[in-house]
Amino acid sequence: MNTTEIAQAFTVLCAKGEFEKAGKDFWADDVVSCEPMPGDMARVQGRAAVEAKGQWWYDNHEVHQVEVQGPYVHGDQFLVRFTLDVTPKGGTRMRMDEMGLYTVRDGKVSEERFFYGT
Amino acid sequence: MNTTEIAQAFTVLCAKGEFEKAGKDFWADDVVSCEPMPGDMARVQGRAAVEAKGQWWYDNHEVHQVEVQGPYVHGDQFLVRFTLDVTPKGGTRMRMDEMGLYTVRDGKVSEERFFYGT
């Protein structure tokens, strides 16, 4: 699969809410996941650690709806936009608007980097 | 100005359709502009060359409407989404959906990289 095919298959899974399967199918074993905020989650490496990060997020957010736009492709990278209607545990229901920038290496996602609307 | 402030000021100008001013205010002298398609426009370097690329585009497209979303920020990079209603010269009116990924260095945009919806 080339980057466009990977981007499309990955995005289809995200659009169905199957984020875990998207990760299992497409993350490299040494995938790196980067968040803009400083702290423990700023840079997480390795499939197990990235899965644990995802699990933490699901355990701490109730997801009401997810909308996905994309993918947008350039070379070995692609972008997916996520708009989420969520309630953080003990918090207030909110809308999140974010972009994932994915880098593909040897047919797998080697890095995901999240950008947040300001 | 930090990256978020540059991203916001840049995006405000784009939202007003003032792309030329956005470039003049924020491009580095050695700015690099990258398109995913192979050819002469794949990688253009330097303010004069990037301005000429923009001029070529304006000369060859009638722009009916532009909508801008963003910016989305991570570290020294930000994203802006552009949805354009345009008619290429001699062509058919169409909707374009694209993302610009901008890298900031020393308070200026050192690289812009465009991603297209597939």
C-alpha cells in the first residue's frame, strides 16, 4: 500500500470510530506519538505505550460523537481532522477540534503528531 | 511573537483573503514552498520565487470564495485548512480542500507544505 492507500484505509477506520483497529493495523512497533502539551504525554514511544495512552484517554473521556475529515496527503505524510464531542471525566461537555499529522515509513505509521485548534 | 501568535495573525490575514500580505509579513527570505505533485512547483525556494508561484496561481484561477479554519498548533508548526471555490482558467468550477503545514523559525515561516484532500 502506498501512503495514499494507507491514509485512506486508516481514515475509514477512524470515521467508523475504530481507532484501536486503526492503530493495530497501521502503527509501527516503534511508533512515536507526540502531543503539543508538555508533560508525560508529550512524547510516547512504542506500540504498547501508545496503546496505553489511548486507553487512558478513553477511560477519562465519554465520547458522544466523532467526525473525521480527510485524509490530506503530501509525500510520506498525511493529515486527518477530528472534531469530537466529549465529556472529560468529572468535567464539562466540550467540542475538540484537532488534526493528526501521520508519517508513514515502510508501510506503517511511524509517527503521529497532534495539532489543536487555538 | 511566539508560534501561536504568528499562526493566529497569519490565519486572520488568510481569512480576509489577504494571502499576499500574509506572505509579505511572515515568510522568511529563504522560505521553501512544497507541493505534493511532481514538477517545477514541487519545491520552490526564496521569497521572490514563492511570490511568483502565488502570482501564477492567481493569474490562472478565478477565486469565488475562500474559507479558512485554524490555526492548529504544535511546537514550531501550525496548520491552516483552506476550502476554495475556484474556476481554473479554461476549466470547470471546483471546490478545493487543502491544508497548509507551516514551520516557524526565528519568528518567520521557513517552510509551507500543502496537503490535498483525496
